[in-house]
Amino acid sequence: MTTVTLQVEDNKDYELLLQLIASLKLKVITTSKKSSLQERQKLLSIIKKGGSGKSIADPVKWQKEIRKDRKLR
């Protein structure tokens, strides 16, 4: 058995694909969660802010303040 995951953006293409799948007697397992473009852009913005390393001006000072439970070098 082979499992294939497809991402289909256009609803017409999706409907056509479902027809093909039915004619081939294949099994469909839908696992998609629709998210809005705004939601995706918001999440990408958060990732970009946190992953750049620029969100913390002085990482050493920040780490010392956060980790007061033990002395950092």
C-alpha cells in the first residue's frame, strides 16, 4: 500500500480529483484544516519575528534575567 498526501487549492480540481479517485475505487482520507489567508500570514509573521534573533536586543542580558535560578557565566 502507498499513501499519498495532496494539497489542492482549487475546488474544481478537488472535485475532479474525487471523481478520478472514485472511478479507480481508491480510499480517500481527508485530513485538511482550512485556514484563512489572514491566519496564515499572522502565523508567518510570528515565526519571522521569533526566528530572526532580532527580537531580543541583548540575548546575554536577557538570558541572565530569565535564569535567575542559577548563575550563568
